[in-house]
Amino acid sequence: MRIARREFIQRSVAGASGALVGMVFGAEAPEKTEYFDPCAQVELGKTKLKVSRMCLGTGMRGGNRESNHTRMGRQKLEALIRGAYERGMRAFDLADLYGTNPYVVPALSGIPRDQYAIFTKIWPHRGGIPEAERPDADVVVERFLKEIKTDYIDLILLHCMSSEKWPQELRKQMDILAKLKEKGLVRAHGVSCHSLGALEAAANEPWVDSVHARINPYGVKMDGPAEKVAPVLARLHAAGKGVVGMKLIGEGTFRDDDEKKDGSLRYVLGLGCVHVLNVGCENLDEVDDLAKRIRKVPLKKV
């Protein structure tokens, strides 16, 4: 059927007007996709800590107060820390085991202490550090405060829990840390876990404010397969505990595999229960690459 020229123009104008109205009022506009911001400040469970989603780890191949980070030398490590801060990282993960306590505050000289968070860890096991003695947590924290050059520690962890009975075995140290928290020397306390049993114990332990947990979709350098670890992380999150994901890149196993890096970030962020991504980047190119990949993941609120 033929349409007269005038009628064709009228119909065209009406259609364009309708489309314009849809654009103006959002009736036809597609929903805008939001993406994760690696530098966004997120609440770490109920700890009252607010930290950047991306955290710089410093324990790559760590042990005996050394790591790949300390082995690069003070100048390079402090430049890495400063550069990470300038890119928006506001959380730095240290440990006695890594020997990295003394580096962050000097690297961030001139920046107010309340502008970034320091996580560090007490090593309570045999071996691992040079001394045979394992003083109580109050003695260790006093040393840490002097090493770090700070008046308080944002988050302190009992490092590398593998026993499912760690809450009974380390109750004395937990009680000491709770008292230090009351005094303001420690803002939050928790554990890093290296077994599924230890992780499950953390989910059931009221003392735990936050947990460092190994998570990626491939089961590499983890406490168990992802399908068993992820539900425990969900329980931790539901209980109001902070969840810091580590080993996202499999301790560097797939640092050169773009597909696996992207897959891991999509998986971990998509779980909706991991607050902070803790990755031991060893140079600023890796920091930039990680941030770029996080920004490609569609946002899911945690």
C-alpha cells in the first residue's frame, strides 16, 4: 500500500518524537552497566575499617623475614608502595614472616597515617622466622609498632592457620589481641587461613573480625576446590566478618595468562562476599594491569 508523502513525513516525525521522549524520560534507554572500581573505599565487614578494594601484598615467596618484595631492595620497594598509593591503593598487607613491616610508613612519608590501612601478621609457628622463641602477642605487637613506626595497627592477623583447632590452641593470644584492641593499639584482629578446616573454624569464631582467605576459580594454591571454599566465604560475609581474598593470581601461577587473570577476577568479585583483593604485585605495571582488569568486571555489591 502506497503512503502519501505528507503522511510519511508525519509518521516519521511522530516516531522520532516518541524516541526522543523515551530518551529524555528513560523509558527506552537501556540500563547503564556499572563496573568495579579498584580504588573504591569499601567497608571491611563490621570492623569499622574502610579501605580500598585493591590491596598491595608484599609477601611473594615469603619466609624467614624475606620476600620477593624485600629482595628488590628498599628503594624499589618503597617506590612500589608510593606508586601504588598514588594510583589509589589505600591498603598494604605486611607480615613478620615477610620482613616488610618497616617499609610502608617511610614510603608514604608526608601522608597522614589515617589515609591508609596497614594489615600485618604474627607468626606463631615453629620455624619460618629466625628466632626460636614465640613471645606473647602483646610483646610482638609492641615490636611491630616500633618497626612500622605507627601508633596503631589497622588489622592484625594470626598468620597461616592450618589447624581446625586454632581457636583453642591460640586462645591466649586471641585474648591478648582483644585487650590491645580495647586500648586502641589494634583496630581489628583475625586470621589468615591455609586449610579448609581452619577457614570453617574462623567462620564460627566470634573473636574473628576479618579473614585472609585463598580464593580463585581454579583451586590453585588454595585450601580446597573453589566450590567448597566459596560457601565458607559467604558464611564469613554473612556473619559480618571482613573477607580479604588472596592468591587470586595463584601466587603468580597465571600472571602471564590473561584469560585466567580475567576469569579469576570475574569469579572472585562475582561471588559478592569478598571485600578486598590482596595481590602481591611486584611492579607498577602489574598494579596498573590489575586495576585495568578490575574495571572491566560488572559491579556486584559486596
